[in-house]
Amino acid sequence: MPPADQTPETPPELDWRDDVIPVSRRFDDPYFSLAGGLEETRHVFLAGNDLPARLCEGFQVAELGFGTGLNLLALLAAHRGPARVHYTSFEAFPLSAAEMERAHRAFPELDEISHRLREQWATGTRELKFPNLTARIVVGDARQTLPGWQGRADAWFLDGFSPAKNPELWSDDLMRAVAAHTAPGGTFATYTAAGHVRRALADAGFDVSRRPGFGRKRHMTTGRLPGL
């Protein structure tokens, strides 16, 4: 049972590919790249936001779509300095610790930190603490939860399921909420180069760029909010 003040959680509906890659039945989409999930995360979300180079004391990362926690794990593995980083992720259908453990078998190089993540997750807490990072997972539909968030991100990981299959997480209104919760000079990165997503982010105020994608994906999208 979740704590009384915690939003009741709706579990995902999963199939498994190659025994370790979770695939959402609801959205008919895998949680990470079949061609190399960790490599894609590093290419898209870390390099796309110029991380870990930009990390400094109080730096705020925000994310749409926590999924298996892979993006958080990749950031933890890359962040070697003492600067305390804050991480906020919005997730509607959180995996169980057992489901995460199964998915994390695909990334043995992350075993130590993934074990720390799952150990905390299994207790029901959605605030995860690591030596140089604190992560808060906000459970619920981001269209309802993001507007009330009090933070402003220095970097966004936009990692919802495919816009064609999960359009709600890429709507114009939600992209405006992302921009409203971005610090001046803040950035975003996403694997998708869908035209309507790029236009929505540009209309929300970001300077949007198309960059080479990972693997077979020709393009991805990054952007910066003017101000610094």
C-alpha cells in the first residue's frame, strides 16, 4: 500500500522482448532502444543537454517518462563530482521493483547504482537519495502534475513513448508547461524529430535544433530557452 499522501499508482501493462526489454502494451512501444538503450540515453539525453559538463551545485534535471529509470542511472554514472543535483521525473505508470530488476539486467555495468535505486524503490518511497543526487518521481498524468510543480529545470529529458502512440505527452499545452518550468538558458533533448513536437516546442519559446539521432534514427531534437 502506498503512503496515505501518495497518489495511487496504476501499474504498466508489459510484454518482454529478449526477456529484458519491457514493451508497453498500452502504447505498443519499448521502454528503451532495441539497438542499445544505455548508448541511446547517453547520446540523446546526456550529450543532447551537454551533460555532465554543465552539472553544478543545485542543478535541476526534469524528465517526462521515468520508465525503467535508465536515464537517471546514466546520469548518476556520469556525474562524478560533488555538486548536488536535483532530479524530478513525471511518470503515470511506474514499474515495480521486480520489473525494473528484470529490465536492468540489460545494463550490467550499472549494477551497483541500479541496485541502490531498486532497494529504495521497493520500499514504496518515490524520493530516491544518492551521494550527489536526489530524485523525486511524481506519479500521475503529467498534464495534471507538471503545472503544479514548483521547480524550474536546467535540463529536460523528454522521454515519453512515441508521439504517434502517446500523443498526450507531446501536446502543445504540455510543451508550454515544460517551457514554463524551464530556467532561463535551460535546455531539452528528445529522441523524436516529429515535426509537430518541434513546432510545439518552438512555439513554447525554445530555440529548437535538429541533430543526428542514435542508431537508425536519422534525427533527434534539442533546444534552449533564451535568457542567459
